[in-house]
Amino acid sequence: MKKFFSILLAATVLAAPMAQAQSRHDDRPGNRTMERSVTTKKVIIKKHRWDRGQRLSAAERRHVIDRRDYRRHSLREPGRGQRWVRVDNQYLLINVANGIIIGLSGAR
């Protein structure tokens, strides 16, 4: 009898942690709720409004249209010392010497 109770006591002591360690099956995919949030960022690109008499910087004057290519863009022939430049999807007729805008034309 004493041997029986000692075996029963040992089995109870060994079985108790295993009973507590059992999972409750909460990790099933059907029981989980996932929330997804999408964050959108609004990007605003400010474009410069060009007018006659303004000066273009040297960096903006580098976008020169080929001398023979102005007809392809439906632009008039530039005069002596003038050049067509494309900036911000606009064609600007500038003076080569100082970069002052002489004329404007929208891109087509």
C-alpha cells in the first residue's frame, strides 16, 4: 500500500506540469485578427512659374534643345544669341549671354 501511494504521488507530481503546459489551441489562424493599416503620404512638387525678364541659372540652362530640333517641337527659329531651353516641361527662349528669358512656349 505504501508503495502504491508513493507511485501515485510520483505520477501526480510528474503529470501536474504537463497538464498546465497544454496549449488551449488559441494559435489557430481562424482565431487571430490581423489589422493592417496603410499610410499614404501626399507629395507636392512645386513648379516654378517662369515669366519674361527672369534669369535662368547655369544649371537650368544646360537643358538645351538641339539647334536643328526646334522645328520638331513646333517652336520658332531662335534669333542670333538666343537658344531654346526645356525647363519643367516648358520651352523657354533665353539670351545666351546672360540667361534672361525672352519668350515662353508650352510643351506639346
